[in-house]
Amino acid sequence: MMSIASPFACSLASHITAHEAGIPLELTAVTLSTKRTASGADFLAVSPKGQVPALRLDDGSILTENPAVLQYLADAAPASGLLPAVGTPERYRVLESLNYVGTEIHKACFFPMFAPDAPVEARAWAREQLDKKLAHVASQLEGRSFAVSDRYTIADSYLTWALTLAQKVGVDVDGHPSLASYLQRMHARPAVRAALEAEANATRAAGG
């Protein structure tokens, strides 16, 4: 499989998941502002949505949308335990967490914060909302080692990306002890370290 990603964009969650699942991916970097891949190809010709991640499956088709890609990778490696079995309460808690990060943090907060055409007022509002959303996540992590269950799942991949990005843009993650300790644990995982290192190298190679 080939994954098209932009360094430290939400595709990092899929990159982490692939490492956790032991699934080899051929990674292709894309610059989202220009919609060009590292080779100069037109990303819109690959995925008209122009967003990452874009996962090219073995049959040549393209799968997009982060929660869908995360579930696909987890289901491709069921022994990894990254997504509990269909019909179990734990599976739906993982999906609940994915949707919260995807809608309440990713799209409601990060999108207006980084959209170049977003009004200043919208960016300020999103930043205030992010503090509230992270406070909720912090409360949910009290006494927990992982986002949902007693083991690492794809919910952790998505949340790790969100908290990593928040930290990179100066959000005071350390102001919530449960968030700070959670992120420290996640960054200590070999799969997370490998994905972060690869994305940092991609950023340096692109001159970022």
C-alpha cells in the first residue's frame, strides 16, 4: 500500500497506526498548499479532495478520510488489537473517541486556526474552543494509560497527533497534567517515535 501524507498533518495518525500494526507503507509526501507531491505530481489527480491521508490500496483504489483509513489499517492487522472486534462495546468507544477528535478538535478547532483565509475572529474563537476541548480530554484521561481501553488503539493514534500538533503550535498541553503525561507515554512508544522521526526528516528534506 502507498500512503500520501503531509508532515505533521493528520496523516501522522495513519502513519503511527501503520507502524503499530506492522504494515509496511510506501510514503509519498505532499505539500498541501500547492497540492504537489514530492515528485512534482498533481495530488488532485490522485485525490480530488486534495486532503491527506490518501491511501492507495492494493487494487489501485484510493481511500481517504482519517477515521476510515485508521479503521482500514487496524482491520488489516486484527492481531494488533488496534480496533476491538465488531459488536463489542469497546469498539464503539474507540469510534466515539475518533469522532470526537475528528469533529470537535480537528475540524472545529484546527481547521479554522490554520486556514489561510479564515477571519482573525474565527481563528481566535477556534483557539478558545480548543482549550475547552482539551480540558475535556484531560478529564477523560484521568487515571487512564490510554485514550479508551486498557491498551493502545487507533483512538490513541489520532489523539497523539492532535496533542502533538497542539504542542507544536504553542498550546499549553503541559497545563493539564493528564495530557502531558499521556503525550509523554505516547511519544515513548517505538512506533510513535519512528513515525515522528520520519515526518521530521520529510520536513527537513522539503526545507521546512
